[in-house]
Amino acid sequence: MKWFKAVGKKAKCPQCNAKANRRDVRVLYCKNLKVLDTTDRDRALAELEREKRGRQKAEQEAAEFKARCDLLHAEVLQLRDELQTTTGHHKVQSSRLQNTSEVPNHKASSSDGSTDFDGQYTLVNTLLISVGGNCRVMASCDYLNTLCVSQSSTNPIFRGFGIRKVNSSEQRLIKYVHLHTQPIRDLAFHPEAHDGIIASASLDKTLRLTSLLNDSIVQTYHCPVGIWSCCWAGDSNRLFAGCANGSIMLYDIRVTTGPIDVFYVPNNDAPVLGLQYLSPTVDQNISSSGGLLVGQLNKVTFMSESSVNPIAIQQTTNQERIESADGIAPIDNSENPASPDLLQDNSTSRSSNWLGNVPSYKPHNLPLEGSLVSLSALPQGRQFLASYRPSQRLPRVRHLLAELQSETSPIAETAYSCREIHNFWAGNRMKKLTRAKLFVGPSKESGLIAVAGNEDVNGALIWRCSDGTQMQVLQPPETTADNPILDVCPIFFSSTQSHYLTLLTDRMLHFYMWRTQNSY
């Protein structure tokens, strides 16, 4: 009350500076009044503030040390990559000198010295694709001079798998494109469509179409199970996907909602690890329809193709069934078919005739036995290469070259079988599922050649398919039984008429160039 007495009638509240009167004052009576000592509380609060400041300083120092550690780790990885690249170049130069000294004056001999050929593959470069490994498959786009290699993501934020683009002409890495959350099992370009679209099949139950022109995903298809393989049909708008449950799904890129057909190999639900499309051919006045070679873990089946079911009828039937269940009258677009619109609903456009005919497929079991690991074929031919793991009956790795044959009868449907041509024998072990390749050789003398990794020789073997002879043994640097060749891909440059062969391991990519005797 001292401020009342000091000021008088002009008194104001010392807190809010409002005018105050004596009658506004209320007297509060306390029964018990105690004086508390807050020294301990004040000391504890002061210690808490000091601890907070100390913790903030420690966190800041830890962040600085972590940043320094990450920077040093990146420098270590860079130095290790440079060391490996330098070592690889040194081995390449040593191999060049050794191969040059070993080449005869007129003809180059094969590795086992059994047969002479007009040239051989020579190691020209080695690239480190991924420090962490997990490289599995690759595919070449010759008209873009681009080689795509599957690998795991090196970014800890965006974990998953994608493709590494490699400039095949300059033999240098371009960029990484992230695609899937699970490993990629297969990559495929259409052999004739020059659109830069690559199909990728992954265990994350998706099939993606990616444009290499802008490195973006243009279409994603979701499947109920993981996808093990994929390949394009003769029509550049359609492609197949082999699933883990043994089903084969046929997609049309103009239909974005899902597959236009699903078919199965009878009495077999093993994963489809290889798909190869064979175009229709006419040989010696005998017509052979096209179809799909389906490679499963325990058998190989040829699905003969025949266009008998219009896709418009099938899709209209499915659409009417769905609309009748919803109480909606079906839409008839037969007179004015709608054009495909990938940005709108396909419920009406899918029932039109612009998709053409959906082919039907009839299975034909081929008399092949063994544990299949790889399937390769030429789209325009009838020969294919099937690779098998060692078994109790055949304790060595076997690469079987066979030819598809058809038997036409006027009273029965065409039956398909195969004829074994050659057995290419390799080592007695195969720890990983590796892929062999069948392709046209770089010279007229070689014809068709087959290339497959071999863990026993720490490299790859090359056979000539015309007579079954072994042409060459390739032993890339740092290739061992625990780090074998996983995939093979040939490359042809039309501008320079040069042939290359790429071998992929878990981390490295090796480039081999075909050299004739005139080039030495």
C-alpha cells in the first residue's frame, strides 16, 4: 500500500498502469504462510541449462565429425575405384601385349590349340559398374550406342535397383536410372523398334517400360507375383512377362490397365526364367508359325501362335460381364471405334477393334530334361540354346544347341518338337544362375556362336555352332569361381562394322573386341 500513500488520488497500478482506487484493493488472509528456499531449484535449473548447451555443442561436433567421415569415406571409395581402374588398364595392356605376342603370322589359334580361326576376341577395357555389386543382367541398344546393366542403388535414401547406362562406343559410364524396389531379373529391347524403350522385369511384381531418351518411366504394369523374365513379341506394341507362378502375361502398351491375355503351361507352376519369341518362317516350302519359347526350371515348352480370337470380342465380353454385374448397359463402339488414349479410362477403348487380334497359344512340350538356368534364341531362326546345371545323371554344366521342328499333317494340327544338334560341355559346378548367349558370329567362318561363363576356367567359353568346336577361352581380370560371368551381350557398331562382346560379373563389365589377323 506504499504506492497508494505516496501518490494519493492519482495512484496507478504498478503492473498495468491503470487508474486505481483504494476500494479496489482486496485483503487476502492466509491461514499459514511459509517461506520456501528455492536455492536447490534454481541450482538445478542452472545445471539443466548448462547440460542443454553442452548437449547442443556435442551434437554439433558429432555432426561435423560425421560429415568429415562421410567425406573421407567418399575419398577412399574414389581412390579405390581409381586404383581398380588403373589395375584393370594395366592388365588390359598386359593382355594386349601377351595376345599380340602369341598371335601367329597368318592365323590366330584357339585357346586349346585345336582349331584355327580368322580372328579372336581381345580384351580392350574394363569398367567398374557398382562398388556394392548386385549386377545381374544387361541388354544392348545398338542404335543408341547404349548398354544397360542392372545394379543396386548406391544412394542410401533411395534404396532399390535400377539400370546403369553405359556408352558402348566410348566405353564409359553415363548415369544411373532408379526403377524397382527389388532385384531386376530381366531386361529387353525390341529388336526392330527404334524407340529407345527398355522393358525391365523385377521381383517387386512390376513390369516397367522406360524411355532411354529422357530416362523416365513411361508405363508400369503390376502383377500378382514376382516377374522373372520378359521379351517382346513380333509386334512392337506387345510384350510377354514370365511370372514366378508359371504364368505368362501378354501386354499391349496401348492398354495401360493390365494384361490382355494370361496363359499357362499345363501341369507346371515352376517359375518362368526365360522367354524367347520366334517369328514365323518359311523354310524349304514348309511354313512354321511363330511362337514363344518358355523356359522353366524343369522344362522347355514351345507355345505356337495363331491369331484366331479377335481382341475386340474378348475385351467386349469381359467388359459386358463387368458392366452387367454393376447394372450398367454395355457400350457398343463397333461402328465408331475410339482411338487409344493412354491418359483416360480404357473401359470403352479396350472394347474397340483398334488393337487388332489377340493371338492364341497352344503348348508343345519339348523333349528336354535337366535343371534349366538359361534360354537364348535368335528371333528370325529356329535354333536355340538351353543351359543346364550339373545333376546326378549329368555332373557337368551342359549348353544344349537344339533346333525347333514342326510336323504338319492334313488330318491333324501341326505338332512341334526339337532336334538336338550339339552339347557344349563346361565345368562341374555352377553356384549362380548365369545366362548364356546364342548370336551370329562376327565373321562368315564363325557363323552362329555360343558364349557362356565357366567357373572352372574363371572366365567364359566360346563355341562355334556349325561343328561344335571351341573357339576361344576368355579370362577377364578379377573373375574367379566365386565371382563368375553372370551375363553375356554382343554389340555391333554399324558405323565402323566392328563387333564387341561384353561380359558381366557382380561388379565389373569387360569389353572384348573381335580382331582379325589384318588388324594386328
